[in-house]
Amino acid sequence: MNDRLPLKPFQASMTQMVLPNDTNPLGNLLGGQLMHWIDLVAAIAAARHAKHICVTASVDELNFLQPIRSGQVVTLLASVNRVFTTSMEVGVKVLSEDLLTGDIRHANTAYLTFVALDRDGRPVRVPPVGPETETEERRYRAASVRREERLKRREKLVHQP
């Protein structure tokens, strides 16, 4: 048996079944529960790549595209899109699956920024990711655009009265 994960060193995946205690009164997955799962899988991808503990610095985009129902299976796919010295952007794609019909839908997309820390809690340099596929190259370029927007928003927040 092969001991290697079928993922690249800058990726992570997670699968969860949506149970009744994960849902709102309409039987849909709670947004906060999904956000928790997104943060976890993104942190794993970041730490796997950086080989350091990584903490969430920001969540700058989280799009709920489809409701996810009780009984469905949620698969979260995380990938480090780009590294910026000590921080990195991680994209997460969320898929919902109806086990009875086999229907799989893109339910959510999120972009998070993580900072790698040493054992004393100080930021450390992270090795760059080298895009190898057309999709990875597209994500790599788009991450730079999102970073510029993120930095502009942060600057406005810092300088608000």
C-alpha cells in the first residue's frame, strides 16, 4: 500500500457528513459550521506547506452559492494559491454531494490568509509554491490581485478615525 497522500504538499481535503445538529431550522448546514470546517482545512494546507504552525490572518471572501442539506456529504478542497514572504493565501472549494442521487454541486468558495509562526509565535518565511498546472497558474495570478485588494482594505481600516 502507498503511504503518500494523493495530494500535493500544499493541499488538504476534508469530508464531513451534515448531521441534524449541524443545521438550522430549515435543515440547511449552518454557515458558522461550514466556516469552521473551511478554516480547519485551510490551516492544514497552510501548515503542510509551511512546515510551521499557521494562524488565520484574514478571511476576505466567503461565498455561499448553494444551500447544503442535512444528510449530504461535504468535501472541502484547500490549496495554497500563493506565498507572500510569511503569509499565504489559501483557497477552499466546497462541494456538496447527495449520496442518494450522486448529484455533486459547488456550494462555496473561500479565500483565507494564513501566517506561519515559529515556536515563539514570530512570523517565519514560507517557501514559495510553484504553479505546475494551468489551474494552479490562474490561482497564483489571481491571489496577487486579491492580496492588493486586501491590503487596500486593511489600510483603510487602520486609518479610520
